[in-house]
Amino acid sequence: MPARLKVLSPDELVSADAASDTKALVKHYLAVLEQRAPGKSVEVRVPPFAAVQVVPGVRHTRGTPPAVVETDAETWLAVATGRTSWHEAVDSGKVVASGERTDLSAYLPLT
């Protein structure tokens, strides 16, 4: 796991408040996704906080990845915690997913 991502302890998760710890929570749930869906075929981006490559398949190494998922922090935290389903977020346009293997519903929620 890249050093920039960190799985938080249960105590750190409980004490995290949404306003000041959005960055930490986004990185936490991306790190959890990376553990649950190891691979390099899909790049999940939550700008401006972090991006991670996940899901087994063809490894991406240079240029624009063939499979990209992008969303904002609020939506990422909602799908990661199960407050919103993956399909609801995609259907509403809050998640943009293009390319093969970008349906992350099998891995979500992460809690």
C-alpha cells in the first residue's frame, strides 16, 4: 500500500470528525478498498485527496488508465460506508466510471 494511504484503527475512525478529517477518511477507505480489491486495472480517484489502483486484471503503468472511477469526497465516503449504494451514485452522476471492471459494487460498502 502506498505510504500516502493509511487504514485507520477503530479508535481513529470513531474520533474522526467529518469536517476536519475528510482527507484521512477518504484515504482510509481507499486503503481498505486497495486491500479488498488488490490489483492495478482500475484507477479510483477522489480529488484532491488521493487515487489508488485496484481490481485484478491488466496492470496499468503509463498515461491515462483504461478504466477510471472518479467522484468527490462526500460521495466516496457515502458509498464506502453504505449510506449510498454504488448504483445509486453512478445513476445520479455523482460517480463517473468508464472502462472495464469499474463496477465496484462487489467490494462496497467497506464498513
